[in-house]
Amino acid sequence: DAKTTQPTSMDCAEGRAANLPCNHSTISGNEYVYWYRQIHSQGPQYIIHGLKNNETNEMASLIITEDRKSSTLILPHATLRDTAVYYCIVRVAGYNTNAGKSTFGDGTTLTVKP
Amino acid sequence: DGGITQSPKYLFRKEGQNVTLSCEQNLNHDAMYWYRQDPGQGLRLIYYSQIVNDFQKGDIAEGYSVSREKKESFPLTVTSAQKNPTAFYLCASSTSGGRRTDTQYFGPGTRLTVL
């Protein structure tokens, strides 16, 4: 699986948009970009994923560059409860010997401030 | 409710003892995973299983063992051979089964402390 690079930490003002970048320059054509977040001492929570098109759901938007080498997770109106560690991973799906493996790096610690 | 359960939430063991962590899911997912997380770090894959009676080593399998006798269950045994077993252990599952995309869903985790 491709590795990802994320900033160690970011701050965001409450009510403003939080834009979290991720580099995945070695991503292959069959790998999806996934975003998760982890609030302290809990299991990671799925946020959103995409292959090459931009995606939006009730939690966030995902912008993937045309060359797929980087992406940005956007939380449109950050709240204090969005303070968490955000993980960007790339992942192959389907049943084969390498499928299912996904590498979680250290993520970005987002702190939303009042 | 559907989901993934891990028990217990906190577990204490003496050094040299084997301990088994439970993970159960009722999501009808084919694939299940075990991760280890140390303080301030990301998740590292220990073992994963894509179908019943089959599993593969992840990046840090030494000192751990698993079984997958039932689709719903994927217990992890931390053996005495694991040099530094104190950590937060997370179980996850996903649909897999040949689909092009499958999202992992995580349990609440078990915090193991070896004294």
C-alpha cells in the first residue's frame, strides 16, 4: 500500500472550515483514499473515501487532485467536537493476498478552538 | 444494534501470561483486522482475515496469534513472546469479498496493561 504524509498538527477556529491535506504521491490506480478520525481512547471513525472524483457526505468533503497524488479533507463548519486525530490512508479493496491491508500513519491532530 | 464489540475495555495481566482479546461483529462482514496503537502513534496492523479459516500476518505479527473459526469472531492472543504487549488494541471489520471498495469499521478498543 502507498504511504501517506500528513502535517503533524493543525488548529482551526470554531465555525470556520478545516482543510486537512494529505500527500499520497505513490498511490496506484486501484487504491482508494480513505479518511478516518480518532477521538482520544476510542476506535477510529470512518469519514469519507474516494477514488478520483470529489466526494461529499454529511460529515465532510474530499477533494482529490487530478493526478491523485494528494487530497484534502474539508470540514465545512468545524465544531469543538471535531477535535481529533485525522488519518488519511490509501487502500486496495477486494480479495487477494495484499488486499485489505491499509497503513495508518501518525495522522494530523486537529484542534478546534473557540 | 449492528456493530463491532471488543471486550473487556481494560485488561490487566501479569508478565509472562498469555491473554486473549475478544472481537465480535454482527455486520456480516467477511474481513476482520487487528491493530495495535501505542501512545501518540498511529495504528499498526497485526493480523487480518479475509474469510473464515484464513488469515495473514500484518506488519507486527510476532508474539501474537489469531483464529477465525467463525465469520463473526476474530480473537487475538497476546503471547508471552510479545516483548512489549502493553498497548491499545483495535479490531475492525469490512465487507471485502471481492468488492472494489470496502470501508473498515472499528470497535471501541481494548487497553491492555501488562504488569
